[in-house]
Amino acid sequence: MKMIKSIADQMTPLERKRAIAEGKSFDRFPAVPFMGELKCYLSGISIWDFWHDPRKIADAEILAFNRYGYDRIVIGPNTRGITEALGGKFIYPEKGVPYADRPFLDQYEKLNEIEPVDARRNPRIQVFSQAAEVLMKEAGEIVPVEASIGGPLTIASNLRGVEMLLRDCRKYPEEVHRLLRLITDSQKSCIEEAAVYGLGIAMADPVANPALIGPRMYEQFIFPYTKELTEYAFEKTGKKVSLHMCGNTYSIWKYLRQYELNELSLDNIIDLERAVEELGGYIPIAGNVDPVEIVMNGTKDEITQAVWNCIDVGRKAEKGYTLATGCDIPEITKPEKIDYFMEAVRNYEK
């Protein structure tokens, strides 16, 4: 499948990114609508193939980019791939979003038998390495490509179960740290593999939402590992991490400021004005159009107004701004809604 430059833009995403980094003029604000499995419905590629067939992974990404011309491509392994590489299992339905099977780690003694993932040899991770090789050949001169490595606590919850893991954080903290160490070392191997292909790194850790665990547990169980990973990714790839955080994250902003981030993508429930004021001087901000009420359910005018409102606020961020949705756009969303989203970005200030 041929990769094409959007005829609606004067610059490719890579040219735009370089111009912004160098303080030069650019044609429009960068934009990343988080689409997830919506790409399957757009391309006709099955959910299974979207996660298991390297060529079809690449085809789905290229087809979506060719239509919309957004500013970043992100592939796996994500939390799913790394969970499976460590022995867990996901269910891939014909329709909908993959979900975790019963927890693999029913007792912590199993950790004595599990080694960190070696991304160069693990067959599950190599699916995404092969997709990365294809994408970098066919898309790497046009658009940035990143490999998502998920988040340590979310991977841990896939392996142990969310309720059990949260209980264990209080009753068996040393075992949770053992598990997180195993996961973090596995993610570091995936970072090394991504660096081979010239990819950047993306992360998302929805279970690390302080609404679930609170700021004290975030400081103990997530902050040190995420900081280690963002610094390691910058060291190995030369590129800072794109991090998405779900939910109400105000109570952990003092930790988020300390990561090596290309951008911090915020949930749509977050006050973007406050984020620009309190975080924008430390790290670039991304966000945060509501993916359900606005993108999936909104009219073209409502999508346009929401996009323009976000850019009006976000452009004031000292370290930079990328327009994004507040989370993944549901897979049942009509594809033309993303057309409206991107059209609104391109028409801003015209």
C-alpha cells in the first residue's frame, strides 16, 4: 500500500514537527485523533489481524493516515502484546475491543519462573517489530512512528487482575514491586527493539489513574518505574516519550512534570486551561476533545467548535501543544467524524 502526503497540508507531519522544534513557521497545529480499533472498521482488517499480522497492521495504519493525514502513527506491542509476551492472554472478538482473559498470575510464586521479555527473540513482540520495519520503510519519511509499550501498572493488572493487584499493593507491596520490576525490564527490552527501527515511544497507563490508586500509591508503585522508562527511552531512541493519562490526574501532576516527555496527553475531563498554566511550562501538552460526546456523537459544527476551543487554549502552552482527543475514539464512530476533526484543525484561523 502506498503512503501519500496529505494534499490538504503544505507540510508533512515530519516537516511540521521539525519546523516547530526549530521555532520556524508551520502550516497548522499538529493533531492526533486516537483511533484504536476504529482503523479496523475503516480498513476492513479484522481485530485479530490488526494485532497479529505485520503486513495488515501496517496496511491499517497507512490506510488511516492516507485518509486523514494526522501527525503520528502508533503501533504496539502496547499493554496487550507485552502482557501476552509474559504469559497472559487476551480475547480478540470479531467486533469491539480486545479484553484480558482470566488473570495469568494466580500466585506470585510464578514470578520465580518468568524471565523479562527479550524483545529480539519473543515471537509476540516480533510481530510488531516486523510491522515497524514495514512502516519505517513506507511511512518513516513522512510521519513520526512510535511503538506503544503500555504502562507498568496496567500490564500488571492484566496479569494479576485489577482488584487483586490493588489489594496486593496494600497487603503484599514487595511482591507487587517484584512484578513491576519484571514488567519494567520487559518494557526496556521493547524500547531497545524500537530503537533499532528508529521508532519513538508512546505510553498509556490507565490503571495508574489516581482515582483508582490515589497519589500515595502512584508515588510508590508507578512514578519510579515510569520515570525510569521515560529516561531510558530518551537515552536509547533520542526521542522523548508520548504519554497519555486517563482520568482525573490533578493530584499527580507534580510527578508528571518530572518525566522526559514529548507530550502529555490529558483526558477530556481535565481543564485544559489549568493544564496549560500548571504543566505547560514544564512539558508539552496534548488534548483534549471529548471522543464520545463530541467526536462520536457531535455534529460537524460541534466538532469544529470543540477543536477550535482546544487550540485557542492549548496554543498558549509554553513548551508546545498538540491537538488530540481525550482518549480513544470508539470503534463504532462514523469515519467522517474524524474527517470533520482534521478539517477543523486545517481551518483554524482561516
